[in-house]
Amino acid sequence: MPPSVVADWMAENGIEPEDVLLVSGDEVRTIVENLILRNLPKIAHAA
């Protein structure tokens, strides 16, 4: 995925780059999984 797409997604979900750097990989995974689950209705329609 292009970095610009990731950056846009982070901005839309209120994730600051500093926040990602200061947490463990497991915490990042949990955050991303929760955001994906919360956005599933939007993702399904976008496909």
C-alpha cells in the first residue's frame, strides 16, 4: 500500500504518527483491528 494511502487513513482515524511510535506492535495491531471492525460497513460498500 502506498505510504500516502496509509497516511490518509491514519489522519481520517485520528492516529498521529507519534502515537504509533510510542506503543508496542501488539497495541498497534489491536488499534488497527478495532478500526477495521468499526469501519467494515464502509469497507464493504467501497469494494
